[in-house]
Amino acid sequence: MGNCQKSRALSNRHLLISRYHSFCELNMSRKNKLRINDFNDDTLIIIFSMLTLKEKLCVLRVCKRWQRLVKVVLQKCVSIKMGEHSVKCHCHCYNYVNWDFPPHKSFSRDDCGYVIYPNPLLNYLMKLCPNLKCINLSHCYLDNNALKSTF
């Protein structure tokens, strides 16, 4: 992660913490418990942007509001590493947010031990992340049909 990304992440965390404290002060007089849905959309987007790709995909299913907000996060220019032991990418994707997407235990493997990602999953990721700049598929098995249907 570059210095700009680190400082941006620290700035976002500081902003999130300050918003949380001011929000808590406003709600101290309430007898209700503070709930995550009480936060405004901007704060939830900051929270969701700190999640891993797998966690984002889980959060998509919570409710329509969260789905809409996670999709905003997924619209950013990103780079995705799919395999377990991805080879370092030598393109310019280091400027983008990098998400790891390790394989699920149920994914099958080829004779060499490479993970076979299901075609529908790859298509779904492409639809969710329209501004995907780099996808690292090292140590993954893709047949010609998967490449044609995905790309």
C-alpha cells in the first residue's frame, strides 16, 4: 500500500471516529441503543470501504440500503487478486484499491492444484465491479469457455 493510500485510510478512519463520537454525543440523551443503521450513508460507505471483498459480498445481502451503498464502493477503480499464491502484478494497478478474493473451500482444483473459480462467480464480479482495472488470475485455472464468457 502506498503512502497516499495509507494517509487516505488514516484520514478516513479519523473522519469516521470523529463522526461516530459526535453522533454518540447527540444520542446520549436517547434511551435507545445506537444501531448501525442510524448512521448516514456517507459514514456507512466509509465503513463498507474498509471491508474485504468477501465481506462486501456478504453485506450486499443484508438489506436494499446496504446493497446500494456497497455497490457505490464497488464502483471504484480496483484491482482483484483471485488465486491463493498470486504472482506480483507488474502493471500500474498499484494505484488502485487492491482486494484479495481467496478461494472458498468448496471450489474444485485441477490436476496441478490450481483453483477452478466458477464461471458465474467471475461474471458476477465483473458486473459488480465495472471499473475493474486489473484482475490477477495467477494460480487459477480458467478454460477457454470461462475466458470467453467473462471477458
